[in-house]
Amino acid sequence: MAMKSIVGLLEYVKEGWKINIRLIDYVNEPHCNCTMSYIANSIYALFNRVAAIQDADAVERIPPVNPDCPPRLILKDGEKAPRVLIIGGGLAGMSAALELSERGFEVVIREANPILGGRLDSKKTQPLLPLDPTEFYADHGFHAWFVNSYHQFGDIINRLGLNDQLQAWEKTDIVFRNYNAEAIVSQGPYPLNLINVLRTSTNMNYLTSLRIMGIATDSAFYDYSKIYEDWDEYSVEEWAEKRGIDKAYYDIVVKPVGAVTLSKVQGFSAAEMQNMMQIFFLAGPGADVRFTTKQSFYKSLLEPWRNRLLQNGVRIERSKPVKALRMQDGVCEGIDGEPETYDYTIMAADLPGAKSILEGTVDACMDKKSGTLATKLREPVSKCKIAPPYKILKVWLKGLLPADKYPAIIETPEHSPLNEIVQYHMLQDEYKEFAAEKGIGCWEFHLYALEDKEWSSFTEAKDVWKKLAPIVHEIVPEMADFEVRGYHMNQYENFPDFSKGQHKFRPQYSAPSSIGIKKLVMAGDWLQTSFPSFIMERAVSTGRLAANEVLREYGVREVELRVVSSYGPGLAAVGRKWIAGLTAKWWGTGKSA
Ligand SMILES: Cc1cc2nc3c(=O)[nH]c(=O)nc-3n(C[C@H](O)[C@H](O)[C@H](O)COP(=O)(O)OP(=O)(O)OC[C@H]3O[C@@H](n4cnc5c(N)ncnc54)[C@H](O)[C@@H]3O)c2cc1C
């Protein structure tokens, strides 16, 4: 590691020196009539070198703390496997279930909904009745996998043999009211991708880079260990103001990134934004390449995942919400009011679910010790805010748009509350086939941060469409002539709010054991981690961390975590990593999660 860093630094100095010499030679030559372009290209080349050096360190490993333990449970004759209850069958719960069931634990998943998947679920629907009985799987809402940074999720997809279920979507198309449309294409590691955004933009140019130096520097010298302390009390807007950022860059790049978190962008935490930049932009080459499923979430992911869990002997109990935990003398034993006792419980409910389970638990505790501990756990969780409601509306329309004019996924950050339009008939097989046969397409509209009572009060899809259609037609005028054939709509209020000042309330997965509650651990995207992670990858990572706590307890080797680097690609980070590498080599180190 140390050797690699020294070689890397030397290469960097050598390359930088060569470029400077060439640059000086070049600008001194009489024919030099495009100095700006040459400087830009030289900087590009220099960054390319730095990026290549950085690339090798893009992924950090969190190895098992107990590498000498057996890789799965070893039971003595007649001994029963420990029983683990997992509350919540979303990504976090399913991830924990996979790790534990593969290692010989007896696992029960208890899910409130009739299906697994949580915010990634996929429900059968017949939207075109009575004229057409065709059934579709309607996903919760379009999701993008940043597989090059989602190392935990990528590992699960790999293990389930589902790599062929994903398709890369390299271009991010964004339409605005106040700017030309942008088509951002992933182009190499940072800062090449950033330079490329400026190079290809019709709204910004290289000079914009001078006006984003403040935030570019913050990103380059990103340090996860200080990010919340430094930036969580600031909103993205305040960060931009403090750093004097170019308005076009803020509107075109920063705002759309923040909008995908379903929180109100203006109040969105500057720390979380920098995490997102690190994960989705800086973490390595192709960090910004999005992947989507070729079929519905159910067909592409959830069904094979659920089948693997069933094969591993996992018992899945659906439509059975948990109201409260049963605790005795500070030990979590299972579900309040139910006779079964579990050796460990993983609470992988979403934030609203976790809040209500902890409320119920405080009331249900019969002994003082349990009551005090449950109250202590509930306190910070009750302060974690839930993002405003969001609606996902699917509309089936007779007619199709020219594919070369309208891409499958269009971000619409300036058409609030509309945030995204997805043409399912260009993405998923069943929708594609149906459109080819019947000429009927399916458009999905994401309406986020619905603080406006009128939007959130609509319960009928047709009423939402009536209000939304003029906004959509502004972007896609041809659609005004398409006849509506069917709808599917849901409204939810289950997303953690990532606005400023929230991080201090977010517990870690191990919060129960840290405060003295035994046999209870948590998982979910609303928790904090000690490494950069976000939304789906955070859900899967916390599921794995929770499973690791159980594995440790029973003397089974932990599962390794591979995570995005905690440092941005700045030179200070290179130096810091180099020193860390040296100390690790000489004295050893262990990064606890
Ligand atoms: C519209 C939309 C788009 C998104 N796009 C992306 C994206 O592009 N990329 C990305 O990375 N992430 C995206 N996300 C976020 C991603 O879906 C979540 O981060 C992830 O699915 C969370 O998984 P989880 O297991 O933590 O929670 P959930 O999926 O919410 O699972 C929690 C489960 O717990 C269950 N539960 C709750 N209470 C109880 C109870 N009392 N008893 C039993 N069960 C209970 C719930 O029913 C649910 O099944 C998006 C989310 C939405 C809504």
C-alpha cells in the first residue's frame, strides 16, 4: 500500500512536471493561438493521471473482525440453530436474511405488507380493465442502481446470479424551464466526469469550473469522518451560497441530485449531498453509470431473492405487522403478545415502522430496566423526520413517442412536484412487448415532496393526471393527443428526511447494544453508517452489518464489507491514505463499522 502510494505520488509529480514543461514550451511558441484549450486539455490529462492513481484505492474493505471463526454455524449433535426474527422484508431485512440463512441460522421474516420488497416492491395490477385484462407488475417506482459504487448490493446480485437482469443506462437526461435540456454522459473517473459535464453542456462551459472551485474543492477533499460535523447543519442552498457557486451549475447539477432523495432540495443536508457526490460521482470510474432492471423488480430481483431465502429455509410471514417488541430485563425476546421466543431480533422496518414499534415497546415493557432502555432507544428515533408524502402515478396511453426525441428516463427538477418521467415501455420487457403489440405505452410520473395539500389530498389517479397533464404536455407536447387507457397510483409517506441537522438523531445499526439492550440490532436506510452509503446501498449495508452482529455473537465469521472510499480524490487524501497505509503496515489497523 505504502509502496503503491509512493509510486503513485511520484507518477503524479512526474506527469504534472511533464505537462507543465510541455505547456510552457507550447505557450511560448508563436503559433499558440488556443492557449485556453491547451491548458484545459493539459489539466484534463493531468487529472487523468491522478484519477488513475486514485482508482486503485476507490474501494475500501471492512474485513471480518473474527477471521479465524468458521464460515458457518457448527452445531453439536441435537443442538438447534439459533432463531433470528427479522422485522421488515425490504432490502435491509432481505439482505440480513440472506447472510444468516446461508450460514445455518433459522430465520423468520415478519413483514407488514402482503409482499416482500418494501420500497422496492412490485404489485400485480390490471390497469386496462374492463377493456383489456392484461396484468402488469407495477413497481413501487423507478429505481437506479449505481452498481459500480453499490458494492454490497452488487455482491448480492452476483451471488443470486442476476447480473444479466440489469442494463446500463449511461445518460442522464434532464429538462429544465430556464435552461436548455442536458444529456449528461458518464465519462471516466472524477474529475473527468465533471469536466465532461461542462464540456458537453450547452448551458455551462469550462469557465464555470472557476465558479465552482469552492464546492469542487470540498468534494475533492471530502473526508467522511468530518463530513457531518462540518456540513450537516448547513443546507445545500447555504453550502452553495457560502462557496459562491455558479447558479447554472447549482440548478443543473446540484439540484437534480438532491431532488432524488424525495426531501425538499432547498433544506437538503449539505453533508448528505457531499456523500451523494462521493458515491455517485467521485468514487471511481463509472460511479455515475446507472443500471435499471430489464424486467419488473419482482421478476428481475425479488422473486429469485425470495426463492433463495425459501430454499435456505427462511420462514416468511406476510401481512403481519409487528406492534411492539417483547423485552425482559433489557433483553429482546421477540414480539409482544406472541409466545415464540427468538435468540436475536433484527428490526429492519422503515422509519415510520421503527418509530411505531419503539413507541409500542415502551408501553409494553413490564419491567423498569426494559422500559428505561426502550425509552432511551426511542428518543433519538422519534426525532428522525419523515420526508413529505410522494406519489407515483403510472398512466397507460394510446400512442408512442419518437424514441430518438424522448429518452426512457427524463429528470424534471424545475417542474415541481414532477421530478421524473419514466417510459416503462422503453425499459422493461413486458411493457415493451405490450407497446409493440398494442401501441399503448406506460409512463410513470414521480411527484416528490408533496407539501402542497392539494397534490397530496388527491386519492384518484385521474384527478392527479388532470392537474399534472398540463405540466407534462409542456415537456412532451405530443402526449396531449394520446388517449388515456388506464392508471395505477400510490401515495406513500415512508422515506427518511435527509434535511439538514438530521444526522445527529440517526442511530447506528448497533444502537440497541450500545445502550445496553441485548439481542436486538437494527437495519434500514434511515440509519447512519461509519462509511459513505446512501439509500438502497445503505439499506443493504446495514442489513449486512446487522447480520454481522449476530454472526459475531454466535462465533461465525463476519461477512466482509466493501465500501466506497471515505476520502475524496484530492491530493490531501492521497497523502492521508499514504500515511494511513504506512501506519497500517507497521502497526496494523481495523476499521470498525
Ligand atoms: C420512488 C422511489 C425511488 C427510489 N429510487 C432509488 C434509486 O434510484 N436508487 C436508490 O439507491 N434508492 C432509491 N430509493 C430508495 C430505496 O427504495 C430505499 O432506500 C430502500 O428500498 C430501503 O430499504 P429498507 O429495507 O431500508 O426499507 P423498506 O424498503 O421500506 O423496507 C422496510 C419494510 O419494513 C416493513 N415494515 C414496516 N413496519 C413494519 C412493522 N411494524 N412490522 C413488520 N414490517 C414492517 C415495511 O412494510 C417494509 O417492507 C427510492 C425510493 C423511492 C420511494
